[in-house]
Amino acid sequence: MKFGGTSMAGTERIRRVANIVRRQQAAGHEVAVVVSAMAGETDRLVNFCREANPLYDPAEYDVVVAAGEQITSGLLALTLQALGCKARSWLGWQVPIHTDTAHAKARITDIDAQAMMDSMAAGEIAVIPGFQGIADDGRVATLGRGGSDTSAVAVAAAVKADRCDIYTDVDGVYTTDPRIVAKARKLKAVTFEEMLELASVGSKVLQTRSVSLAMKEGVRVQVLSSFVDDDAPLADDLPGTLIVSDEELEGLDMESQLVTGIAADKNEAKVILTRVPDRPGAVASVFTPLAAANINVDMIIQNVGREKGETDVTFTVPSADLVRTQALLEEAKPSIGFNRIITDPKVAKISIVGVGMRSHAGIASTMFKSLADRGINIQAISTSEIKVSVLIDEDETELAVRILHTAYGLDVNDEAA
Ligand code: ADP
Ligand code: ASP
Ligand code: MG
């Protein structure tokens, strides 16, 4: 069981969480619980680091930001004890959850869960702070923002759990963010692949890495709400959204949609390099320095030559990397040989995702036409086997998501049932 930041925000919320955990154990399960820091706490700790030293050492940053989860894990163990349950916390180094040394964005390499499993078998509830582990250098490490989801899936795999229930502040995965589109519809199930695409293009309900780990380890994941009455149906009744393999989804016999979900991401920025020489190696000279600096380039278009022997190159990078990108390109200007850099941080990437795209034509053209009909201009396009993304003006984000949600028949009142 994993509980996110809003679920853990304060002692009253933690009491509700403890009650859900207690009921789950009373239903005959051994339980391990992974917790996030209280909502807003990690942001607060990150800010302290920035204030202390803008060029902070990632290993010391980890010492600071891992603290939020240490507090909530202890508080949940205490609250469970107050309810008469046996419970104890297991910090990252105590389990231990081993990670690599990429501080602030570490990857879990191995979990030795034996001692914790022995304690669980003896009836003790294990409470584990998410987001943290112990790196190979012997120091505390964190897994990147939103990383408690990944901790939960990794612990579930390590203890060979029947299921990994991710409790949050919405009651499942929806066709799009239900806080933005009121007509969003809750999905009974979604495939690992679709969830992976949705998470990577901006549906922050699950951290992307947690989904790829669940897919690799075959962990069944359910997303559900912790904001429920004390006598609500148990998680075993599967009230939330299941993330499952293709085969299991077929078994669930759901009405299939061409598009499963829509996501928006405002955290990308557009870069245009004008008048890049149109010759072999020119594009490589643009992207090699960015790759070397670990900057992830997403959408790319190379326009048709504007004048003889020249072309414009347009691409997107994470907004947080825009300043560095500009600096690196200016530095490489003599070897690339472009004319100007034009940047625009006010763009949004809107993506539609669905396995139906594999077998049906015309899904992308519906997207382009629906947006065009409402005067929304598309600045760049990228696709994968089960996804189409377009780049638009950031001010039109919510409108575009609503238009597409309706165009693909996803609005909740369209539901046949
Ligand atoms: P937690 O603190 O529990 O980890 P998050 O804030 O990380 O919670 O994730 C839950 C939020 O994800 C929801 O409040 C919702 O606004 C957002 N969200 C974005 N896309 C979706 C979606 N397709 N379905 C459900 N929630 C979504
Ligand atoms: N508290 C961490 C964060 O906000 C990890 C998490 O909640 O998943 O990123
Ligand atoms: Mg989260």
C-alpha cells in the first residue's frame, strides 16, 4: 500500500490512512506500507537547499529532502500502534533499499527485504518511507520527484506482493486529469504500455519510472483514493483503476476505445535555430552538445530549406534546461553555423494515447482537424506506435484537452452504460 502526499498531510489524514491499513490487515493480509512526505513538504525542503546554496551538492540535497518521508513513516507507525496494531518503520538504509550513486535521481538496484518480511510474517506492519534508499557510497539517496510510487512498486516486487495499491487524492486513473476536465471518465483498467506513455507525456498520477518497473517486474498496480469513508469497500474489491498487461486487459472484457487517455505537459520549451546549413552532420552538431549535457530533446522538426542550402531546426527541451540549452548552443554556434536562436517557453505538449492506434487509421488526422476547427495552431508533431503529441500555445492547453476529449468520445456522459 502506498499513500501520497495529500493522503499524509497532517495527523488527522494519517489517522484515516492508519484505519485503511488496519482494515486491510484485518482482512487477512500481511502489509507493507510506503509513504510520501506531507503535501508541500518536499517543495519546502528543496527551497531550503536552494537558499543555502544554489549550486547544491546532490548528496547533501538528498540528506535534506529525504527527511520528509522519515517523519511521515514514523508518524504512521505511531498512529497504527495507537490503534492497537503492531507496526514499525523501516528507513531506506534499514530495509535496506540499495540504489546507485546518481544522487537526487537515483535508481534502485536491489532490495534485501528478508528481515522486513520476517517481521511482517510475525504480524508487524512495515512502514517504509518512499523516495529514499541507501546509495553504493553508503549515503542516503533519493529517487527523483514523485519517486515514492517507484519505491512502492519496488518493495511490492521485492516482497512478491499480490498487488501494489497506490492510494492518492483521486479514485483512479481517468481519461484525462479530472481536476482540469470535469467530464473526464474513470478507467477500470489501463495497460502498462498506455500508462507508461501517459505518465511520460504528463499524467503525473504515477511516476513514469514506477510504471516501467511494474511492467518489467509484472507487479499488478491499482490506483485508488484514500479519501473514503471508514466503511468504504476494501481495496480487494478493486474500486480503483488496475494497471495490467494486455492479456489481463482482454480478460476484463472492456469496451475498447481508440484513444484511452489525453495528457498535457507545460514543462517543455521550444527552440528554433534559423538558417542552419543543410548538409550532412549539421543536425548532429546541434544535438551532440545537448546530449553530452544530459539535456533531453523531445520533439524535433527540420523544416524544408528556406534558402538554398539552409534550413530551420525546431525542437523542444524541458523548460528547466532552456537557459543551459541556449548557452550551449551559443557556444557551439561557430561549429554549427546557424543565424539566430529563437526560444518560446510558453508552449504545451498535448498527447493522445491508445493501443487502438496500432490497428486504426485516421486517429491523428481527427486530432489535427479538431484543433484546426477551433483555430488552434500546431507548432510541432511527434508520434510513437500508440501516441500522437502536438505542440501548441500554452494558453490553449485546457481548451485543446477539452476539444480532444469530446472529439474521441471520452466525455463521461457519452458512456454507453
Ligand atoms: P500523490 O501525492 O498521491 O502522489 P499526485 O499529485 O502525484 O498524488 O497525483 C495525483 C494527481 O494526478 C491527481 O490529483 C490529478 O490531478 C493528477 N492527474 C493527472 N492526470 C491524471 C489522470 N489521467 N487521472 C487521474 N489523475 C490525474
Ligand atoms: N515526497 C517526494 C516528492 O514530492 C516523493 C513523493 O511524494 O513521491 O517528490
Ligand atoms: Mg505522486
